[in-house]
Amino acid sequence: MTQSGIINNPTLFSETLFEKMKKLCPALETLEMYEFNYCMENVVPDTGWDLVKIEPVAAIEKRITDIRFYKSIQINKKTNGSVELDTQVADLTRTLFLGLVTGAYPPEWIDAHFYFDPRGFLFFARTVYFTEKVKAHLRGKPYMTFEPRQRDFERVQGVGYKDFKAANKEVDKCFIRFVQKLIAHKKTPILLAIAGQTAAGKTEIVERLTNSFTSAGQHVTSIELDNFLTDRDYREAHGIDSEGKQALHFDLLQQALKDITQGKKISIPRYDFINATSSHDISGNLKPDGVPVEVEPADIIFMEGNFPFLLEEIVDLIGIKVMYLTDDPVRMKRKWKRDMDYRKKYQLNYFRNRYFKDQFIMAQIAYIPQLEVCDLAVDTTRAAIWASAEFATILDAK
């Protein structure tokens, strides 16, 4: 049958697309054809596939590597009170669907530049974190590698922490051992900062590190950088992204780190992740109903967040800088479980728009720059631990 015959035959179009998509996204193999058609009801353009434009691959590649494209995505545009899926996000998936069905886009090209999220039913651009500059900083190759067990996640639609933890068992165990050796070398008290993307597993690995040091009789505490976030409504109203000093009660953060590294007890803001509000007002004062987080001094102070190494005023206080990473497709599946199923944190299209927009922007302005200066980098998806030359020398020592 001709291409135009396939395009104008909804049944044949879906059947052809389904067979090709199962190879690109193994998680779709769990669906029956009629379930795939349910998903397609939200994608088929009102004007039909004839008017969807097939763009040159070079044009698409240029767009998905341009930060201006992501900044143009509207995450909270509403119609009749409901958040819309951004038109550019929806159109990209339609274009890739059509190109896949017609053969305009080779599956290998699509897979190299995009991944498909089965629950959101959208294509997202792949992010490259380990650039040549990052690799050069980290000695050109991983310090240690293991069997990448996250490959099993390609066949599931959501990932809970129990399975995530099991897949990362070997790499996490080795990472904990490395941190123990580094702290023994550098001595305490020490501030260890762990940066990484949302849903990469930062909070959980800090808890496991805490348990390991506590069991050894050392006093441990943690500071979550996200607790210093100002109210989300304020940030969005003023066009403030969730990174950098402007997004934080920064004066409170700076003073808190100075105090705790001097052995003082500190009282810090508390961020409500469900309501996206801080215990403190924009001036840094405790709200009438606010409840701060009290933090006792300790030998080992863990600080986790998206961008601690980028804050010049506090970086000198950090004794060990760690990047803890998980690839975007796995994080997305974790976020479906954590933020949508459990926390019920976002409206559907807000969730999809925000992830599409933020993953690229945050990689460029926060994660890649920190990878270029970190001491250790843990890549759980590829089950690899990277080390800077200085820290590799420490780890090599008997």
C-alpha cells in the first residue's frame, strides 16, 4: 500500500506504528492493540495526519539541542481551567510518529536522539551528560564498572524504589565504600555534597550512607538543598527557574552551612513538596504556620540538591563533591510512581510539559557544569563510578 494509503487508513496507521514502536519502546509490548489505540486517541491530530509536516532530520536535531526551544515550552497554559500539553511537545511526537510510519525517519535515528515514555505517550529528547569535557575531567573512563541492571526497566512503565534499589545494589555498595575511604582520608567534620537530577535517587543514597556511618559510631546529619526553595508560585510568577541563588532562601543557606561546619545547631526552612510551599516567607522569616527543620551538628554533613557546586559562596565549604545520576527515561518512570501515583503532585499535562522542558535546561545549566568539577560521579544507569584524578589517587592508595 502507498504511504498516502497508510496515512488515510487509521487502523492500518495504528497497526503499523504499534509494531514499530514496540521495537523502540519494549514497555509497549505489554499493551494489546486496542489499548494502544486508546493512547492514540489523544495524539491523532484533529485535521488528520496529512497536514503533519515531516521535517528534515538536521532541523529536528538542531532544535532539540537548542536551549531556546526548551525555554519556549509553556508548562502551565490553561484552557477552561485545565493545563494544555504544549503544542510544540505534541507536534514533535506526531512528527516522529508519522516519520516512523512512512519510513522518513529510520528507527535507529529516532532511538539515538529520543526515548519514548509509555505512560506520558510522548517522545522526549535524549540528554548527553557525559560530554567529552566531562570525560576529560574524570580521567577519560570510569574508575569502576558493573553489570548495568537498569536495562530491565526498558520493559516496564513505572519504576518503584524497591526495584530501583535492587538494580543499583552493586554500584551503590561500592560507592558507599569509596565514600568511607575518602572521609577516612580527609578527616571529619566534613561536608559532603551530593548533586543530581530529580528522581535520580539522591535522597535514598544519602539515607543509606547515613546508616553506614551511624552504624560505625559516627555522628551524621543531612541538609536537603530543596528545603531552601522559595514558594513555587512565587518563583513561577517572577520567572525564576528552580536553580541558582534566586530560587533559594540563599542567605539562610549560606549562614546555616557556616554555622553547622563550626559545630553549631541550625534551624533551616522546610519545603512542602506536595503544596510547593516554604515554611519561610520571601524575606526569610518563619511564616505563622511554618515549622522549620532543626539540624544538630555532626561529624559528617550530607547536603543534597540539584546544584550545590554552582554556588560560589558555599563551594569552598564542601569537602567531597559527588554527582549521582540516572538517565532521563528511568527517572521519568520513577517520577510517574513517586510524584503522580504516590504524591499525586502534578496535573498530567503540567507534569509532561515540565519534564520535557526541564530535563534539557537543567542538564546544560546545572548537571553538566557540576560534572565538570565534581570529585566522584555515579552513573547508576550504566552502573559506573567515575573519579577525578585527585580522588582516584586517594582511592588507589592502600
